[in-house]
Amino acid sequence: MRWIAILILGLVSVGCVQPPTSEKDVFEEIVQLTSGFGTAGDAQFSADMEWIIFQAIPPTETQYQVYIARLIKTADRVTGIGHPIRITPAQTQNARGYFSADGVSVIFASTAGKLRQTPAPNSAWSLPAGMEIFRADAWQAAIAATEFSRGIDLARHPLTNNAYFDGECAFSPDGKWIIFTSTRDGDPMRTDRTPRDADIYVMRSDGSKVTRLTTTDGYDGAAVFSPDGTRICFRSDRAKNGLVGVRVADLLFNEFGDITGIARDRAVTTDPVLHFGPTWHPDGTHIVYAASIDDRHEYELQMIRVNGTRQLRLTFTDGPDLQPVFSPDGKYLMWTSKRSVDGTSQIFVARFKMPEAS
């Protein structure tokens, strides 16, 4: 009978593992990567962990531009970034950059060649008509040949071209597909193109074989592929109340390997708060995102299992923490926060320790 008591005690001990109660439980060595921008965020790692790509508003401008910067490392620790290199032209709106897995290409959304004057700054729900997805190949060679202070215009090869919004783009793990958000098939009576009027699409990395994945009335967007390329996670306003939630869906493929649709579209989060920026942990079983914990002014990073269980809070600092992303090896978490000394939104990174309660 003694072994039964020991077993029960062990099970109770496992069940009593406490979730994180401070950032020290999940982070080591929090480092601020950007400074000097009016705001910076939505950063992504390159697959080789040598670069990041991010959006930021320069001090004398009102619109997001896209930048690329080399990571600085001391031993095996990320300690900062090199000089950020601007890759988008002036007087344009720009958003979310993403590296291909082989490091050859970057993609981003821009109004380059269309809207030259944009009086209102970007917002969380800015879906400007005329924004297109651009791809730039051999970007490292282009950057090496330019003067850092001047930057370079890599918005030269659009993959989309229409009068609607195309953006929130991301590569598939094999680099063959690009997933994105578009208003091209939205309700034609809605001229303001609100977030309730967007869907998720995929296309080949050359812009061909465009396929619509979501068709429900409402906003579906900001999708990213799972590490194995078989699923997507995204944010959605299916309840049409502005409280965007996190969802997951399986991808469908035909015999030629083309993505043809989705199946098992299901909710991951059900709490009635606003969710932003869902993305995958490299293990493919966890999703990290930002969630409002008060009246939409305070956001904290949360992690949850794909099946909707074990929801854990990761950040505990005053001010919004948003747009999280894991490094390809899962050792680092990078996110946007207003914890900077000057109170501006900047990009931070920290060594990540998977919570025992996860």
C-alpha cells in the first residue's frame, strides 16, 4: 500500500505545479533591441538567427517603415542589434516583414507606388486600400551595397496588385507559400474596409495560385503557418463584437501539394477579451499571443496549448506587451513593449524558459 501512497503523492505534486507569477519564472536577460523610433514592433527572426525584420515609425514621420537589422551576440546570448537599415520608401505605409526559411527573400506589405501621402498614422486596425505584398530577393547583397544611413528601397517587386488591402503576410516553413490577409472579396457596401471585412488567403511565393481560405463574415487575419506547415493560427472576430480571438485550422492539400482550403477551423481562446498577434512555439503544441486584461489598455503576453488548455500569463509589467514571436529554436521570445525608459513602444527580447505548468 505504501507504493500507492507514494504514487498519489507524486500525482498531487505534479498537479500542483504553479503557473508563472512573475517574468523571472519565464525570462532571462530581457534586452531592449530598438530605440530612437516613435514606435517599433512586429519583429521576426531570420531562420539562421542572424537578422530581424521589423516595422517602426521614424522620428520625423507618421507611418510605419520596414527595417532589417543584424543581431548582435555575445557568446550565445543576444545582446542587441546593429544599425537598422530601412528598406521601404518615404511617404508610404508599410507593415509586417517576414524572412523566407532559406534566407534568400523577404516579404512585406507596402503602399509603395500607390498611396504617396497618408495623413493618418497606422493603427492596430489599419487596412489601407492599395497596400500590396512585395517580395525582395538577394536582399543581403542589396543591403551590403548601400549606405546604412540612407537605407534602400526594396519595394520593387509586388506580388499583388489591386484596389484593396493585401498584407499581414508570412512565409510557409518550406518557403513555397505566402499566407496573407485581404479585403478583396469583402462586402462591397463597406467602403471603410473595417476589420470585419477581411479574409485569409494563400498564394505561391511567386504570387500565383491565390486561394481563399476563410469565407465567414467578419475579420480573419494575421495568420501564420505552424512549424510543420500543416496548420495555421490566426485572429478572428467571428463574434462581431471587436473582441478578436485566436483560432487554429488544418490546411488541406491536393495530390500536387497545392493548398486548397482549411478544415477543423476551431477556437483556441474563449475568454471575452481582445487578442492580438498569435504565433506558434516551435514545438507546434503551444501558441503565444497578447490579450487585454482590463479595458483594452493593458495587454500581457499569454501562452496556451493548441487544444485551448493550460492558459498561462507570461508578462507582468505595466504597459502593453504585444506581438510576440519565438526564435526558430525556441530559446528566445521577442515582443513589443512600452516598458522602455521613455515610454515608447520598442522591441525587446529575452531568453525563454518553458513554464513547468505548460
